[in-house]
Amino acid sequence: MQENSRYAVGLDIGTTTIRCVVGHIDATTGTPTIVGVGSAPNSGMRKGVVAHLGGPAAAIDAALGEAERMSGYQVNAASIGINGTHIISTKADGMIAVGAMDHEISPDDLLRLEEVATTGKVPANREILEVVPHSYRLDGQDNINFMERYSFIEWDIARYLNESSGFLQMLSFINMASPVISFFIPIFFLIFPFIILKLQGIPIDVTTYFNTLK
């Protein structure tokens, strides 16, 4: 396989079996195609909880090795699926000050809010795997959709643009200028044919052009 080829790897950690799947990502469509699979019996786990580390570690190596040999890829990272009583979800609240009234909510503000909501809320023997925002409140208003209200990008393929302050500022400017843009668009389409006619050397003046439109 080419080193610059895109691929995705999934690893399922089960109590009795560990399975691995490798998919090649089509550069044009983004569609994955399974090119390698592997599985190995697992020991050392009880109800999804690791009781003996050696068993799952060996099974993971065996499943990954089988999938690597079949696909031709060397796996360096994978998305892991694991279940058990040790994985729980909890709800935590946080609150921050966002400054002046004209301050626009930014991705940094949301990250700071997540940090405040999770700091000190998790026991010492626990680790946060993922933070999923449930709802927001701004100045007493509930269920604020920041993605929609503040022009954030929701498409998965373009979510990285949410990290670009320059792009978000440009998007905000476009939203603020949209009334002006809406006003000039009909005017542009009205005079655009006249400009094309002049570029083609057709002898026509403004008065004749507007009389023809009538």
C-alpha cells in the first residue's frame, strides 16, 4: 500500500474476542472499503473490565497483526470500541463570563466552558473520554444553538474551519453584510448583460439597453 494512502482502523475490545477492521478511504468520495480484518480470542477480562492486562494486550497484538497482513497497512492509530460497567456518563454544569455585551462567542469560549464544567467533577480514578455538550444558556436564554447562531460550521468534513478565527470573522462579516449584498445582487444581474454586450463590441448605449428591457 502507498504510504500516503488514507485508511481507517476500528478495534472492538470484547470480553471474549477482540476484532480489528481496516478500511481504505477513497480520496475522491471519502467512502471506506474494508481491506483487512482480524480477530483473536481474549482472556483476562470480566464483564468488559480488564482483570489481567496480559491477556487483552496479546489479543490486541494478534488481531492487529492479522489485519495488517491482510491489508498491507501498518496500523499506528485506531478508533476503539469498548463497553463495560466501568464506563459511565454523567452530567456536569459550568459557567464562565464572556466579557463585554458585544463580545462574540468563540470556539475558545466553548472550550473554556467545557474545562470549567469538568474540572474537579471527575473522581481521581476516572478519566474523561469525551465531552458532549447538552445545551447552552446565554444571558438566561436556554437551548442556545451556537452552531447556528454564531455561524459555526456543522458539516463534519469542514468542522476544522471552526478553529480558524480568520474564517469565522469572514463568515460573520458576510452575515452582517448580507442585507447590502441582497440589495446589489439584482442590480448586478440587471447590468451584467449590458457589460457582456459592450465587451463583444455590440454598439449599444444605456438608453437603448433599458428601452429594450422594457
